[in-house]
Amino acid sequence: MAAKRATQADVARMAGVSQATVSLVLNAEPDRVGPETRQRVLDAISKTGYSANPLAQRLARGRNQIIGVFTYEPVFPQGNGDFYHPFLVGIEREAERWGSDLLLFTSAPVENGRRRLSGKARAHLGVTDGCVLLGRAEDKQELVHLLDDGFPFVFVGRRELPGSADLPYVGADYVQATNDVVGLFLEQGHERIGFVGELSDRESIIDRLTGYRTAMRAAGLRPTSFDPAELTADEIVDVAVEHHLTGLVLAEAYRAGSIRAAAAARGLTVPRDLSIAVLGQPDVPVEAGADDAGVAWSGFRIPREEMGEQALSLLVELIEDPSGTTDRHRLLPCVVEPGQTVSAPRPR
């Protein structure tokens, strides 16, 4: 038969003190317990083998020091090339620094490939002090409900909600980063630069398009953007040739390899005949079958680990001081990568 586990009451009886005094010693409040009494309690803990329940201690302080991580799509890393892996690394590192545990929510119902944060799924968040949210398929009305509930959370990535809802987020400054990448083309003498990106209401695409248009207008050039959703890589190159474009900025990096291959099939080389830059993570895997080993793509690098760190740090600040003056919206700078896929255009 297993030995009975020692309790705080056992410690209190052995030390000749109240359970409240034992609790003060366990919670490291030396100013409220005399040194002799404290030592008697510590000796009793040692003799009884008492082990405090960390969750109970945390709850007694009004917090359990558990931070939730909710993802709208499966984001467990499949390897170092996985897009979400650095976010999770940053979140984990910052949680360790704050002495918080992480709880990954995976039981939410899935509808059309997207997890829903409603009903029981939202109720489950209550076991945490707050939650970091990430993913591309969020339901903004669900986020409004979370804000209305007063539940602390921070989204990884800039998000705007309808009305006056003030959603806390940590994102990347895609507007400035895209402006800087267009600057790489302008420095090389390009005047006909196209933007390739799905036209949608996603903030990450809107910000990239805004940065592109701002840079082009500031240079006195006409923006030329088109949606590649229903175009093959060959057709994208056709559009570039038909419009006499000498450079392309791609909102989504995964298209880069197939567009480069399509250009090569037409006898065009990158960057001599067509310069290409990717707006985010030049080293992410591109489409299968593309021969891109060793290609140093021009573009910018998203500070994903830092975004994860800052998201958890902001969340802790909101938990500890919900009515404080903490900046609830943080945009981090991206690092421009000159790469080797943008060069001076060939003379006409």
C-alpha cells in the first residue's frame, strides 16, 4: 500500500505552527515569519517529505502562470523550415524567462480546415492566465467576443477588428519592409516593377501592397499589381513580358522558384532579364520540383522569433496590468536581404 502523501497540516503539526504560517514560508514571505519559526517549518518539510502543489500555490496568488497557445491551423514544426517554428521558439523562450508554463490547445472543433475558438473551446482558455493566438484563418467575430469577455490575449501578426475593438498584437512592419525592397530595384535603375500577390483582406497582404504602392508613387512611377490566384507561373511571366516589367516583387515566397523556372523556359534569366524579390523569408522552401538550391533570393526577413517573444511579453504585461498604458500594438522591423536576384535591368 502506497505511503500517505504529507500535507501542509502534517507540516504545521510537526512545526507547532498554523497552516497559514506554513503557507507564508512556502510563498517566500520572510518579512511575515520570524527566522526561528521559518527554520522549524523548513525542518518539518524536510522530515515529512512534503511537496507543495505548484498549481495550488499559483492559484492562491490569483494566477496560475499558465499561458495558452491557440493556433487556427496545425503549426507543430515539421522541421526547421516550417514557417511557424520560429514563432513557437520565441514564445517558448519568453515563457521560460517569465517562469510561465505553456498549454497548447488542440481540441477545438475544426470547420473547413480551421479551428473554431467558440463554445467549449473558448471556455477551455479559462484555465490559463491569457493566450497567444497565431494563424491565418482567424474568425474576427470570435476575437471580438474574446475582447468582450475581458480575456487577455495577443495575436501574432497585425490584425484589425470591426468597429472600435482594440485587439492587442505584435506584427512585422511589412509596409516599411516592402518600401525598402522596392528601393533595391530603384537603386538599380528599374522603372517597371510589378507586384504579384493575391488581392484579399488579409492585413499582411494589404500592408505589403501599401508599401509597394507608396514606394512606386514616391519615385514617380506607376504601380502595376496583379492577382496570381488563377494564373500559372508561365502566365505570370507572360504578364510581366507583355507589360515590359523588368522586376517583380512577390507577396508570397513559395511562388519564386516556379516563376524563375518559367522565365528560364522562355530564355530569360534571373536577375539579368527579370529581377525578382520575395517579400518575406527568402530561405523558405519553394514549390516542389523547382531548381533553387543555393539561390540567394532578394527580399526581407520576418523577425519571427522576436515576434513570438514580444507577443508573450506583451501578454504578460496585459495580465499583470490590464488597465495600464502598455502599447497594445507593436510592429517590429524586418531585415532587408539584398540577395542576388535583383540587379540592373538590361537596356531595351
